[in-house]
Amino acid sequence: MSVLLQISDPHFGTVQPAVAEALVEFAHAQRPDLLVLSGDITQRARPQQFSDARAFCDRLAIPAMLSLPGNHDIPLFDVWQRVFYPYRDYLRAFGPRIETTLQTAAVRVIGVKTTRRWRHKNGEVSAEQIERVVAELQDAGPGQLRVVVVHQPVMVLRDEDEHDRLRGWEPAVRAWAAAGADIVMGGHIHLPYVCEMSSQVAGLDRRIWCVQAGTALSSRVRREAPNSVNLLRHDPGQALCWVERWDHAAASGRFELAHSSELLLDRGPAG
């Protein structure tokens, strides 16, 4: 079985040290194969914040990592750097490339950069990116769980979060579902949830799941959602996977299992 740990929106610069230590302990106990870091790694895209984030990820001792920048990982006040070198400090810590793919026998994970230097918060996916991901999905092996990672959510459950939804989400979801994607994973709004999108998007004839993570480490938590991370478990011999949400419990000082979702996967004759 392959185990993937999703950490999102840690916002280094606002990290709570006790929560960070609890997450290191949790990762060492669970021993995941893959780490997905789905954006807003820093609070203000400062070099020291990126360095601290990279050092923390190294402490987790997870064999492979896929990371993406979020909107907070582009300088906000340094206009010159934002215009000409928006990802310079991100790449120094997490490079050499922004969009990467990771895979094991059980899982194929595809990263998509949805931040734009001319947007403050909102994300966007281009037609070229959609097609690149389609090609990656079509190259997936039989039985692999196919996961696309973005920063901004492709599906929201509340009207007040609609303005944060990824621009271009609908053509992306339709194309990626048709190409075999099982999950689109994101963060950005600090609200963890799992939802099945074919029941939400008219004419989408294949099951595809939206998996959202809360903020892993930051003090910038929502009132209704504590610090949390997601663990995804998949056995390539089964047409399902499990997503577990682990919340940080202040009373125990540990990450504790809060909810487990069984995700049914659409599998044709070729897997």
C-alpha cells in the first residue's frame, strides 16, 4: 500500500512550534512514501521562511516530495521581484522546477502551478496546463491512483468561498476526469473536506474527487477547522482509496484521526 501525506498552507512565518513538532512526530510514526506540499508554504515569501520550510520538510524524512507555490509564495510588497523573478526564492528552496510529477507503483501525482504574478489571491489554470496534465494522466500505469495537485480549490461547498475557486476549474476538471484523474487535491482556503464532483458538475460522467486540506501549522486557522493534514492510502489492487483527516488536538498535543473517507474509483477494463 502507498501512503501519501498532504500538507497545505503551513505559512512559515506564522507556524506554531508545538504543532510543527507534533507533525514531525506524526510523520515519523506513519512513515508515508510521498509528501505533497500544496502551496502557501510561507506567509510573505521571504528567503528565511522558505529555508525554514525546507528544513522542516527534510525533518519529516519522507522519501519523495512534490511541492507547489501558493499565492503567499510570491512577494507581495517587492514589486520588482514579483514582476521579474516571482519564484526565485521558492526555487532556491524547492527547485529546480515548479511543475513536477511523482509516482510509485500505486500512485501518480501531477503538480500544476496555479499562481500568477498578476493575481493577488486567485489562481488560474491555462489550456496548455490542462493539456499537459491530460498527457501525464494518459501515461499513467494500470492500477495507479491518479492525483492532480493544485493550490486553489476546484470545488467549493459554500457560497462565501466561491470567489476563491480556481479560474478555469470547469474545463480542467472535465478534461482531467475524461483522461482518468481520480483526485484533484488542493488547499488555499484552510478548510478540509472531501467531495465527489460528478454529482456536482452536470454532464461529468466519471467519478472524480476533490480533496481539500486545512492549514497544517499556521496560527491562521479558521474558527471551524483546527490545524490538520491529510493521509491518503491506496492499494493498486483495489478500486478505492482512503483519505484520512488528522487534526491537531490541543489537549493531547498530537495529531489525531478526525475523519476517514472511502473514495470509490472508476476503473475501466485497463484499470
